[in-house]
Amino acid sequence: MFAGAGKVIFERAAILRRTQTHAEEILWNYLRTKPLGYKFRRQHAFSNFILDFYCHALQLAIEVDGSIHRMQEVKEKDRLRQTQLEELGLTVLRFTNNDVLLESEQTTRTIENYLKLKALSQQI
């Protein structure tokens, strides 16, 4: 479940749980209700990464990106990070702060659609 995350990653994740952004707080208020019965964790240590939100049952990471993620250098790091997470077997759904803050219904609908799709595929 933690894919070999080390002590430093766990410590940093604990700090991030105490200092979440407003967008993360809004999304967490939704995810903590266990939509469609799926449990999510926030600021979850996984390998060398800290995932904003993580559902172990689906191997699903949800990332919420602030404005810094629009910078080209950060975009490149995000692409590399996402590739590495996918190589570890995770699926990554990515939203911006504005998606969560201004389009929260659409954001939660996108997540629910993904959860429903996965639930159906697991039944087959």
C-alpha cells in the first residue's frame, strides 16, 4: 500500500495533512464520505511520492494542482512523476485548484464516473 515509502516521506506527508490547501480541503470533504464505498486517504506516502488523495482498492491517485503547476519546468516534473506512478500500476486523475474551487460539481462527477466505470469493470 505504501510501495516502500521511507520515513522522510511519511513525515512530510503528515505535515502536508496539517497544511492542506483550500481546494484539497474541499475535495477531501467529498472523498472522505467514501463515494460508491471506496475509501480514500489524503497526503498518502507511496514509494518516493506523496499523493494528494489515494484509493488503494482501485490503485487510484487524485492530484490537485495549484498555479505553480502551469510553469513549464513543473509541468515536465509532473509528466515524469505521472509516468513513474503509472509504471508502479497507479492511475492518476489530475485536477487544478480552479477545477475543484469553481467547478466542484463537475470535478466530483468526473471522479464518480471513474469510480462507476471501475466498479463495473470489476464485476465483469
